[in-house]
Amino acid sequence: MDRILIDDLSARCIVGEEGWERTAPQEVRISLELACDLSAAGRTDRLGDTVNYAEVATTVRKYIEESRFHLIEALAEGIADTCLARFPVASVTVRLFKPSHLPGVAEFGVTLTRARAE
């Protein structure tokens, strides 16, 4: 299966358990790997024969910015669901990171892969 990669997309949202995390949006970084058949686009060189990367990035950023989650796991799950619902992809891998405020830890993150139900 072919893959479309979108790396280091950033957006701001409310995410976290601590009280201070619930008061102001914080930046999260996302990387996506979308599994789909790119053979038609490779032959035709037409945007209509592939998944529009810009549309995916815009859709995911809008979803994130409108969301409010306690856990990054739930945010990542919502991103995966959005990609599967809106775009013709077989599966999506979401890597999501948020900044850490613990000494010696730069970021916390999760990676999950979800596939379209057959």
C-alpha cells in the first residue's frame, strides 16, 4: 500500500488533565501517515486522482483547534476517525506530541494506527 506523509503539523487546543492545561490552548504537533492507492495519480499527474494533502492538513488542524480533550490518546483517536471519515484512505497512523512541563522531558506523545472498517 502506498503512503502519503504529513509531518510536523502544528495546532493549538485544550488538552490535558491539570487545571492550568484547561485554561488556555497549547501547541500540539502531529504527523500523519495515510495508506492509499496512489497509482492512478502516478499515471495521470492529476490532483483529483490522489488525496489532497492540503485539504487533509486543513481539516485536521480545524478539528484539533475546535477540540477539547483530557487525554492526547482521545485527541489522536479523533484525528484518525476524522481522516478515515473524510478521505479515501485505507488506514491512518497518527503521531501526536504535546509539550511536557516535567523537568528533563521535552514532550509526551502517542502513536496509533486505525484502519477503515471492512
